[in-house]
Amino acid sequence: MFAALEGDDIPVIIARMKRRDPDALEEVYKRFGRLVFSLILRVVRDSAVAEDLTQETFLRAWNRVQGFDGDRGKFGPWLLAIARNRAIDYLRSVDGRQRHNSVEISSSESPLLFVNLDEELLNSERGRRLRTAFEQLNDHQRHVMELAYFEGLSQSEMAAKLNQPLGTIKTWTRAALQVLRAALGENRNAMGESTGI
Amino acid sequence: MTNEELNEQYELFVLGVAEPEVADEIRAKLAAGDPEVTQGVALARALVAGLAFTAPEVEPPDRLRKKIVAAVSQEPQTFPRWFWVWATATALVAVVAFNFWQREQRKGAEVAEMRQQLIAQAAELKTVSQLLEFLNEPELKLTTFGTAQPTPPRGRVLVSPNKGVLLLVSNLPPAAQGRIYQMWLVPKQGGPVPMGLFQTTAQGTALHVRPGTVDLASAAAIAVSLEPEAGSTAPTTTPFIIAPVAE
């Protein structure tokens, strides 16, 4: 399993990064490097490309860390958002896909979106629970979540790719999210009743 | 859409894959501060962050760490903000101290100059006072010199048996460095008697007083010669001023 990620000393490390201390970035890499690389490799499925994009991810964080609130922000989720965006962008450039929501993707890594989040947002235990829940999804549910997360497809794009009605895609997605939310102990009143197909 | 319908879309919104009209609606409600939507999106962000753990774990090559660290290590180091605050403050203190020191130096020079002026004025006052005393002497002998010469120096000598000798000279350039003018009393019998050293001003004038008593009966003349800076016991050069003392 991935090593412990967020810690009490993250704000100190962020402050050192802001002072342009290369050792601080190395510390960040030791904590998040494997997770970032694994995520990117899963998206692009090419080790050499994954290396380049991982380097690009850490350098992007290094160059933008001045805008990150080290006391209130959650560094890990921000870094992972950057990593996923780099990988999805690469995938789209290879596929020649022009997405209507490309702006949405790039704006989703603004440091301001990662403040005041759950303290336990990114630790190994939560990751383990989510991974277990993910494995419990049926094939349809897992497939739509993978298409959304690892390939950046919207539900209408999934419907076209899987040659399925949009309603079906929405049902699979809703069911998958219900399982994953439950794994994290979330109890949303508005959750749907469907348990999936 | 109702919030209940949007509830199914928060994760897709966070992933950037929600349909445009849905994303617009969530964004509008976030901007309006809708608490339910705000909380829903925050929870979705937490879930989405954890989805990275569903990727198969792969160890990156060690060279990747080295490449990343090397890339940022080549950057020129910058100093933290406190350093610049400290450096600026130190520089300001240094500038203020230097200005203060300069001002003190100027003040010191001004004080020294004023002291010199005071000394000079006191000397002039003393000379004027001596001059007045001379002029009040009843047995004053006055003689002039140089009037027949085509070139300077010219002047007057006042000899008082009770007050001494007063020499007024003009058109006499200041003596060169290491040299000085020396006045002599030349008696009718015997060698010249030293009567003090003096220097002329930049304008070539001098007023030299040698207080004391003078025996007019034995005095033949007042002379001036150019001598070494320390003065001489007897003239070492030929006197260029010789003013006879009138009987």
C-alpha cells in the first residue's frame, strides 16, 4: 500500500518549498512520488511518458507553490489533481480529442480549491477503504468510474464509447458513487436508491 | 436541477467531466454560497483525491527522483523575505550612520575653522592694540623704506624706546616653504640683534611687532632678511630691507 502521505509537517515542507529549498521538493517526492507516478502511468500506460509527466507535475507544483496556502490547503489532493490533469491532457493530445471541458480540467487544479478540506483526506487508511470499495464495484460501475477518472470522459462520451444509453451510464455512475461514498463513511441524505446494475 | 439531482454530479464536476450545463449550475450555486452544494463538492473532492489509490501501485525508477531534484537544484537560490527585510534595515542603518558621521566630520571641520578664525582675529586685535600703543608713544621714531626702489618691498618702521619696534611692510611675497623673514636691530657697534620672525600674507603684507625697550642712541637701523624656518642668531642672507633709525 502507498506510504503515509499528508502529515503534520507538510506546512513546514511547503514553507521550505516557497523558500526554494530543493530538499523540500525531494521530501515531497518521497511521499507522493509513487502515488503520482502510478496514477499517471495508469492513465497514459507508457512508462517513459509517465516519467516525463511525473517530472512535469512536481515542477508545476514547485513553480506554483507560492499560491498554495500551506496552513489550510491540502497538498496531496492538489498535487494529484495536477498529475491527473497532466495525464488527461496528454491522453487527449494523443487522441486528438478537443474537449468542451478542457478549461474545467485545468481550472480544477487551482490551489484555492484545496483549502479547508477534511483533515484525513489523503491517508493510507482512506485509500485502502476506497480501493477495497472500488474492487467491489461490478464491471459496469468500475468501468464508468475508470473512464471518468483515468480517461476524463463525460457521461455522454462514455455512452458513445460504450454504445449504451445515457440513462444507463448515469445509473452505473450513480451506483458506483454510492458505494464509494459509503466506503468513506459519507451519509448523504440525497443519495439515490439505486444500488447499480 | 434540484440539489438532489446535482448530488449525483459533484464527483463528475470535480473531475472536470460533468456536462457543461450541469457544471455551470454547480458553479453558480457555489458562487452563491449554497451550503448544501458547497459541502457536496467538498466531499466529492475528498473522494476524488482518494481515487488515485485505485491505480495499480508502481515504483518509479530512482533516476526520476534525481532528475526532478536536479531540475530545481539548478535554480539560483533566492533568499527568504526576512533576509531582504534584514538586509534593507541594515543598509538603512548604515546609510544613516554614514550620514551622521559625515555631518559630525563637517561640524568638526567647521569648529576647527572657526577656532582658527578666532585665533587669527585675536592676534589681529592684539596687533591693533600694540599699534595704538605705539602711536600714543611720545618718543616715537618713524622711518620709511623702499620708496626709492622700483620694485617692492616698501613700508614703515616705528621704533619706541619703551614699546619696541613695529614693522609695516607691503609688496613682500610670502617666503617659500622652509624659509621665513627675520627682523634685526642693527646697532651702531656690534652685530645685528634678532627681533623676531614673521611671514607675510597672501597679499604680500605684514605687521610685525617686537615688544621691549630700545636704546635709540645705539640703534643704527632695522633690517629684514630671509632665513631658515627656525630662524637664525645672525643673518645668513643679505638683508633686503634696511631702514635707518632716525635720531
